[in-house]
Amino acid sequence: MLTLGDILDLGSRKAAPGPRGHPILGSLPAARRDPIRLFTQCFREYGDVVRFRFGPVIAHLISSPAGVNHILAENNKNYGKQTRGYAALRYVLGNGLLTSEGDFWKRQRRIAQPAFHRQRIGGFASAMVRAAEDCARTLSQKRGQTVDVHHEMMRLTLRIVGETLLGYDPSHDADDVGDALAHLLHIVNERTTRVLFFARPVLPTPENRRLRRAVSALDRIVLRIIAERRQTRGDDLLSMLMEARDADTGEAMDDRQLRDEAMTIFLAGHETTANALAWTWLLLSRYPAALRELREELSQVLGGRSPTADDLPRLKFTRMLLEESMRLYPPAWIIARSASGADEIGGYSIPAGSIVFVAPYVVHRHPKYWSDPEGFDPHRFEKEPPRGAYFPFGGGPRQCIGNGFAMMEAQLVLATMAQRVKFELVPGHPVEPEPSITLRPKFGLLMQSAGSPVAGAR
Ligand code: HEM
């Protein structure tokens, strides 16, 4: 919200160009209707710094790589997470790694970091491959039938994150967890673009009752996992969090904090990777030459066996394919921050208390930094992308802690599965990205499991 001081201050500096929108609501109705379209069109029309008004709130979309770097890294201290989206997420995730801030966040990040070190996550490779083999087996038995590939990827990544980081096998309630999380994300996203915003479900409306029920259902599951872990410690992330002690007070985390961290890992650790994989299967069905090249690489490097972590450096095309897929369909398609102090970006004024957005979806298509931005070409990743022009995992100190985990998982899943199955989109099935908190296929991804395995693959 703008103060009088900010308005006076704004008068003395240059305001960025942007759409006028509705006299009272500004661009809020357009953002509710189709935020991707709003941001993409305004970037094309107004450039690297666009000023919006959403009701009384001023927001800027920043799309130059230097501006992205300024917000996420160089001047990150000025750009916190006091935004609507994060406020609504806090109701579900509490004060976990994704939503917390300041010294508290720093401490939690320090404790969790070792669980994501390269060597440590290398140890998860066999669990990832086993889960992918099971998924491929189930789907190849359904050859000729229609499956929702997005749903299958959600189940798969939920199992992987559950087994490796939380020491939990979600196979018996995977659908409950998946459905509740998807439902929560949907409601959280819906609320952030309403005129009247409540981060918490204050009124006893049917939607609020559903929201509370979904949170309690997840709470029950997560608290059960924590109780089980207290009985038998493992060497997973949850056990590490349980064993951590505050350097000053010697205190351990209580069940509430453990719940918040576990819920965060559940959500952040499976939704995004599942979307990345689902979009990749779609692209492979649209571009048969890419599928051929992928299968040739898998045949050469693996010859029909499943991959291990040691194979990853040689699975170059597999990696580039995922990178290109996340360029076109970045699972975290937009990142929001609130400016605590006034700032200037690209010569334009950013008032204190206003919101800034950086959108991988927009910057990954910036014509100054990407040739043929809408085209699909995995080989463009043979060269390093320009700094700040590619950031599917965010940047600066709040960069995704699961970056290495996710890339390894996606590469192993794709390398395992693409040797055994392939998918064709069901004719006429609509494909539309739904820009919720993550970018998911709006109507699922109905595909037919088809085709024969590569030579030697079982
Ligand atoms: C393709 C997969 C993934 C993508 C695209 C992705 C993307 C992101 C992005 C963009 C952020 C930064 C958000 C911001 O700055 O506001 C983030 C943060 C985070 N991600 Fe991921 N992520 C992925 C997978 C994972 C996985 C597998 C895990 C855990 C196992 C994970 C856990 C987290 C956590 C805990 C944070 C908060 C980190 C912090 O603030 O310290 N993510 N992710």
C-alpha cells in the first residue's frame, strides 16, 4: 500500500510505463482472467520495467536479466516475501524454509543444506530409479490405454520425495496427499487475485471449510510421519532436522516446526518436478526428432539398463531437453517480492511497500537474449545462457535448495522411463498451461501409452 511519502517521492522520480486498467481495480481483473497473457503482453508493449496497479497496490514486472539479478541477488535484502501469495501459502506451510524469513530462515537453511549436498543426493539415485522403473512398468502394461501423464508424474515425484527425504512410503495414501495438496494450491492461488484478500480462512464459507479440512488431512499424515520417525531414526532430511540443536539455546525443533518443514518439502519437492516432467513428455510427443535423439543417447550410454548417478554427465541431451522444457514451461513461472525500501531499477522508481514480480516465463522468452524464443531447441543449452536470463530455480540466497535434487531426479526418471515407454497426446485433448502458483497443465495431460521399448530395455 502506498503512503503519502511514497507518492511525493514518486513525483520526483520517473514512474515506469504500464497499463491503466480499470479505474478502481486497475489490472486485477486482467490478472484474474489470464495472468500469463497480461504479463507477456505488457512486457511486449512496455518493456523491461512495467508498472501495474492492482487495486490500491502498486506492482512492477521486471524482465531484464540485470533487474532480475538485482532483486533476487544483489539487493535481495530489500525484497522480502511479504506478498499475498506467500501470506496465503503460510496458512498451509506455516513457517518452513520456503515461507520463513530473516535469521530464522537462515538457521533452518543451514540445518537443511547438508541433506542436499551433491554426494548425499547421489545416494538417492537408486530409489529414484526404482520408483521410475515401477512407474514405467505400470504404464507399459497400459499400452494403448489413456493415462493422465501429469497425474502419474505427481504420484511418482511424491513417492520419491517421501522415500528419500522424509523416510516415508506414501504409496497407500499418495492420492490423498496429492489431491489435498493440489486442492490447497488451487484455493491459495484463487485467493491471491481476489479484490478482498484474507490470508487465513476467517469466514465459515464452504470453500474455507474445505480448505481447513484439506490442511487437517495433511497435518494428520505429516504428524504421523514425524511420530514414526521419532521411533526409528534414519539418515534422511527429517531425521537431520530432528537432531539439529539451536547453537544458543540447545533446543530441538518442536513438532510444529518439524511439521512445517516436512509439509514444505512435500509440496515444494514434488509439484514442481512433476510439472517439469509432464511438460517434457508433452514436448517429446510433439517433436519426434527430439524423442529419437533422446532414445539414441539412452541406447548409446545405457544400452537398455537403468541409469545410475555416474551416468548423468554423459546423458547430455537428456539434460538439455529438461532445460529447454523448463525454459518454455518453467514450473515456478513467476516469483514475487515486496520492496521494503524505495529503489530504482532500469531508471524507474520502485516505491517502498510495492510489489515486484520477476517471471521466468517472460524472461525465458526475452527476444534480446534468446533467438527464436518460442521455438523448441534443446541444443541451445550447449552454450551457457546469459546470466539472469534463465532462472527456473530462482536466484540469490533464496534459490531453490532442491535444484540439484530435482535435476538429478528428472534426468534419472526420464532416462529410465523413455527407454521403456512413450506417450502420444490423445487427439483433441486441450493443452493449456494453468498459471497457478506453479505452471501445470490445466486439463491434465491425457496421453496414450504407446510404442516399443528401446533394444535391451526391460
Ligand atoms: C523442477 C523442479 C523445481 C523447480 C522448478 C523449483 C523452483 C523453485 C524456485 C523458483 C524457488 C525460489 C522461490 C522464490 O524465490 O520465491 C524454490 C525454492 C525452494 N524449493 Fe524448489 N524447485 C524445484 C524442486 C524442488 C525440490 C525437489 C525441492 C525439495 C526436495 C525443492 C524445495 C524448495 C525449497 C525448500 C525452497 C525454498 C528455499 C529457501 O528459500 O531457502 N524444490 N524452488
